[in-house]
Amino acid sequence: MSMMSEFKDFAMKGNVVDMAVGIVIGGAFGKIVSSFVADVLMPPIGLLLGNVDFSDLAITLKAASEGGEAVLMNYGAFIQTVVDFVIIAFAIFMVVKAMNSMKKKEAAAPAAPAAPSKEEVLLTEIRDAIRSN
């Protein structure tokens, strides 16, 4: 089997397609969370801390000179990224927890007993007829 046909078999499996869809949705979810943190969550926190804009928080390692720009350590952007991560991790935790609870409910529900086969019904009728005579 050629490498191309092996790759095609691999890429067309349902799990790979499902994973690709999950990655695309996860990327979009990450952008939503980043916007939520940067545009909704951090401004009120910055206001409470004395009009601090977290994206502007930085330590100057080397001042700007005529030949180049300043070298900054942008720890404010890092703080925003950490908050993004915590929110995304919590959301994923909640989804996994919900899925696990649904699986437990499915496992806990007893299966309905199977209907007796035609042979069992016939044998039961024969037994009952013999007993009645």
C-alpha cells in the first residue's frame, strides 16, 4: 500500500475528522475567550486597581535609542494570557464533567430485560398446558 493511500485512509477516519472539527471550534472559542478577557474582564479589573491597562504593563529592559526600539518585558500581556488559559481550562473542565456525568447516568440506568424468544414463549405455553392437565 502506498504512503498516499495510507494517509488517505488515516485522514478519512471519523476520529480524525471529528478531531479537526474540534480544533477549528476550539480555535474560535479561544478567540472568543481572548476577546472576553481583553475587552470585558480586564478593563473593570484595571479600573479597580487604579486605571491600569494590563496590556500596557511592561518592564523596560533597554531604553529606546536612535538606532533601535526599546526592549520591553510585557508582563501585562502575559497576565491576560494566563487569565485566558484559566477561563478556557475551566470551560473544558465543565464540558468534560458534564460528559462524564451523562456517561454515569447511562451506565447506571439498568437495561430493560429482553423479550423472551419465540422458543421460550412456546416452551412456557407447553409447560402451562401440561400443568393444567
